Amino acid sequence: MTAEHDTWDWLLNDNHPSFCLTFVERSAIDTVLRCYGADLAEAQLLTEGEAVPPDGHDGSVLRLGSLGHWTFCFETFGTRGIEDDVLRALSRHGETLCVLYGSPNYFHHWRDGRQADAFEPGNPTTTPPSADVSPFREDVERRLAAGPDGLRLVAVLDSISVHTRHRLTSQAIEGPLLTAFPPARLPAARPEPPTPVSHRGLGRFLGTIAPDET
């Protein structure tokens, strides 16, 4: 591991088998919480060791802090941060950078409510959403080509750190952060199929009625 990667020991120590890490530009923590469907009034300042989901909780664990004019959200036990409606809301007034660590790893770049790019690090076949290739895509691929073998996500985090001018350290991840346990989102209700309308016929043809001759 190079000296540049030393601050990612929280990623390399296998304590976080999966997570969603989001950086939001120029948004207050309470605004970010609302975009995730969480309530600031119910959030608590907790260390990582204290951030244990309450009994029966089946939603995400959100832990938020600030790095300069960026707010970060470290989400475990869920992937709400990669949902389009959340990213659209988070990026409404600036940039949002979102990293999914799982299977597969993925990077999302949104700006002003629109997706700028989304790709799987190290997979050159991932198609950009537009003709304009994100500078993150090129920078990450350059780092992967030049650096030692290792987690592809490290190249993404290095690129994000250069862009934000801040590095997320183990001390920040493990220390006290504003923590929320938003309820799991209910799946969208499927519309009921239309009830078929029964078109009853007029019955069997009985012939014409003869005029009354009496």
C-alpha cells in the first residue's frame, strides 16, 4: 500500500463488507438527512461502536459529518444513497459524489439534479450517460493503470479526495458522527390490474314478433 492510500485503512480492514458513501457539496446536514428520508430531531451523536440499529430496525444506518463545504453520509445496512430520487435531491444545488462498495462497486456523479456519470471502476465497457466523459472516469482509470493491484475503490476515493480536497480518515469514520436510523422504505405499491368488464350478450335471437291481427 502506498503512502497515498494509508488513510483508507478503514476500508481495507474488512470491518465494512458493504456501504454507500456520499459526498454532497454545499448542503447542510439537516438538508442531506431529509433527502434520505430521515429526521434531524431523531438523530444522535454516536461513535461507530455506538451506532447499533435498534431492535426491529430493518432500514439503513446513516452517519453524517462535514469536510470543508462538503457533507458526507456513510450508509450501512442499506443503499438508499444510490437511488435516483435521492441523488437528484442531493445534487439540486451542486455536486454529489456517491460510491457503492459491494457487488459490484460503483461510482455515481450527479450535478445540478442531473446524472453526469456512473460507472464501475475498472470496467471500460460501462457506458457513460452522455457523450461527455466524466473527468472522474478518466482519472480513476489512469490511477488503476498506474497504481499497484488492490481494491478498485481506493482509486475512486483517491480521485474524490483530490476533487474535494479532503480525505475521509479512520478517525472520522470511527468517531462521533450524527447518526440516524430512518425506517425502511416500503416498496412501491403495484397498481391493481383492471377488472375485466363482462359484456353480456343480448341473448338468443327469437325471431320477429308478428303483429296482432285481432
